[in-house]
Amino acid sequence: MNKDNTYQYRLSVIVAIYNVEPYLERCLESIVHQDLSKDEYEVLLINDGSTDRSLEIAKRYEAEYTNFIVYSKENGGLSSVRNFGIEHSHGRFIMHVDADDFLEENVIGKVVKVAEDKELDLCFFRYISHPDGRKIDLFWNFSKYKLYTGEWLLLNNMKVTSTWCGIYNHSFLDKSGIEYFGRISHQDVEYNYRLYPLAKRVMFTDYYVYHYSIEGESITRTKDIKKKQQNLLDNLQIAHNIKNYANSGKCNTPIRRFLNRKMNSIVVAFLLSFLRKENTYSYGFIKEFINQAEIKGVYPCGRTYSWKTTVLLLLVNIKPLYLLSARILNSSKNC
């Protein structure tokens, strides 16, 4: 039974749907077969302008299960789906599921109970990758069922990762005022960098809950050079957003320092990667990357977390010298 009368359900599951016809039924079947009764959780199926049979499949589940609700909207990308889903959710806790992934059966109720009993802001779980079936714990450095703050975890090397790695307290999200940002890749990582420092009660469980599918092509695994380039430029937008957030006065000094250095490290890592022998990006794109980094205020780069990369700033931050190095190393590539 819901311990918070503000919410109609213990959990809201938000499923982002866009042209996922081959996978959607598998995903929805896994959500049906859970250790929660139908009046304890709702499933929001948010169709983001699909042009295949995804909407037809979603409506079939809505007709069969009273706790499934279909929403259709114009295509706006994953960020818009997640913002829409949170706004229309009625659960005390919120879970995001990508429609080409699926859940372990009869387990999410156990995670919800931990989150309820401990009154958590964030509650994380383990996942299984496919097609290799590897069982992965992104948080192996931290004890299970021990209470942490998000700030302490960030300052102690917690990996900021995907939205689907845990459940979120709905009230905590509302109070944070933080929303997903625009049409960028890794939008959930950008969101979590801003959200985690605010969390006062965080816990890791030992449940394997999520089945992450790495079959097919995604933004990060695409072979399309234009998409790969846009993915890199999106990281500049993330660095810009997080540095602005860090310096907005909303963060204390340790978190402000952490976020600034972390974003500096990300930008420097890309710049150094362009100078490696295995780099496949053209000199023309490298110039565009630096120009965009300047526009977004993340170049020249500040101090990073590594003394090695901080020393290399002497090369990276002198634009003519860096571009000359890139031109020489990429002389065989088209501009």
C-alpha cells in the first residue's frame, strides 16, 4: 500500500517509445510480470511520434491492462518524453525503461520496498547486458544497503550513468526543479550530474533488475560519421550546462570544484584523442569542435583531475599550436 497519500501508486514506470516495433512486446511483457499488483503501479507508454506499429502494440496493452496508459505526442526526443512522463506520473517512485530493453520478472517490487522503507531519494540496482548476458554492477565500489548522500558519492568516484539504473523519488524530483535537457545524446547523464548532488538519501541494492540491449545501432555505437560527430558536439553542450550549473551558486565549493574539473577532463580527453594515431576525425571537424568549445565557454580548458592532462593543457590550450599538431597528424585526411 502507498505510504504517501500524495501519490496514487507506489511506482510509475515510464516507457519511451519511438519506432521500436521489434522489441516493444518483449519490454511490455516484462513489465506486466512483476511482483506488484496492478493497483500498485502504473505504466506510462509515451509514443514519441512513431511511424511503425509501435503505437498499435502500445494500445493493445492499454486495452488489456488497466494500469497501462498510452500517451501520443509529436516527436521531441527522449528528453521530452521523460519530462512528459514525470509530469504525468502519479507514483511515489519513478522508473524509466527504454522500449528496446526489458526487466527481470518479479523484482521491481523488492526495489520499491527498499526505497519506501529507507525513504530514499535514489535507489540503484544492477543490470544484465545483451546479447552477451554479462551481469554488471556499476557501483561495485560502494556497499549495498548502506545509506549515502549523492554529494559524497560523486566526490568518491561514483560513475554518473543512465537514468534506467535506478528508481527516483517523485517528490525529490519535483523539489529539485531539474528537467531533462533538449535533443542531445547522453541527456540522462547530463541530468544526473545536476541531480545527484541534491540527493540526501541514496542506496544500492543487489537486485539484478534491468536487461540492457546493445543489439543494433545506437547513438554511441553508430557507424554514421555525422552522428558520431554530433555525439561529440553534444558532449560540449553537456560540459557547458554542467559548468554553468556548478558556477550558478547552487553548489557548495567541493561539488563546484568537482563538476568543473570533471567537465574540463571530458573536453581535454576528446581533444587529446584527436591527436592519436587511431583518430578517424578530419582536421576540419577538429577545428569545428574547438570553435564550438570556445562558443560554449569550455575552451580554453581549466584544471582537470589528472596531473598528466593538466600538464598537457600547455599544448591543448594554445589554439594555434594545437591545430598545427592536429593538421600535421591528420594531413592524410580530407578537411
